[in-house]
Amino acid sequence: MKKSLLTFIIVGAITASFPTAVLATEDTEVAAYRETQLGLYVTAAEAHELMQQNDRAVLIDVRDPIEIKFTGFATPTDIHVPWVLGDREHFDVKARTWPMVRNPDFKAEVQAELEALGVDKDDPIIVMCRSGSTRSAPAADLIAEMGYSEVYSVTDGFEGGKLEEGDSKGVRAKSGWRNSGLPWSYEVNPKVAWTPGDDR
């Protein structure tokens, strides 16, 4: 695995509002993401309301395409660029899964999409992953570093939190975009869907 690629390792207890994740390389761990640089957060319901109130607001989904295929997609999504991608070439025997690696083209791809949509530096940008800050927070930070001043991380993400009891204990079925009665579908808008090397 190239050392320039970062993998996500979920560590420690998950806080109620902002899940903790650590970005790591083979050699070094980097700071945990509990907050974003701008300190701007919305729930999925608040994100939808913001989009209703401000037609300049942009929703960015940073999940892996395969994840979206099996869990669904928020229909008003404007941009889809994954923060990390499943590495199908390197099965992790110890973790019993395929590792997630950083999308090395994330910054360039997001910048191109924002420019294509004519997004201004002070327009609201909403970043959403599966369940909160493990991907949306660092992605929001990178977008803020690109000069955008109103970048929000969706704290409950697309799937929301896990049920704590009952037959479906552990299933992500509370809050989040999908569980809040907000518009979503298993069908992805072809004009929004990310593909490797996409030069839309």
C-alpha cells in the first residue's frame, strides 16, 4: 500500500454527536476528527431545511459508490465525490475486510464540481457521509481550506445512528437523512454520480 494513501481506523468510544475517527498511514497516526475547523454542523433534517431556505446551498456526498448502491442516495445531492474508496486489491486478513483508502483526487474533483456549479466562496456547502464526522468532517475541513467559508458537516449523516435495543439492535435506523423522512432513493442521478477519472 502506498504511504501517501490514508486509511480510516475507527477508535475508542463513539461520542453522542460526533463520532471519533483517526486518519492513519502505515507509520503515523494523525489528529482525531471530533470537530471541524469552521465549527459548523447540521443534522440531516437541518441540512434539508437549509437547502429549502437557500437555493445556493450545495449538498456533497462523500461516501464510496458501492456504499451508496446498497444504502441509497439523497435525491437533492449536487455533488458526489468519495473521500475514501474501498481498496479491492488488498484484503485485510486481520480486519477481515477490504481497507478504505483516501481518494487522492478528492480536492481537485470537488473543486472542479464546485466551479462547474458556480458555487461562490460564501455559499453554504453541506458535506455528508454515512453517520457523521469520520469522513464529512475532514472533507469539510479540506473544502474550507480551499477558501469556502460556510462548510457544514452533517452530524448524523445519511444512515444515522444505531438502534440500541430490540430485534434490530445495531442497525443504523435512527435519525440521519434516510430515517428522517427526507427525499432519498436507491437510484442515483447519472449527472451527479462519481466515476473514476470523471471529467464532467
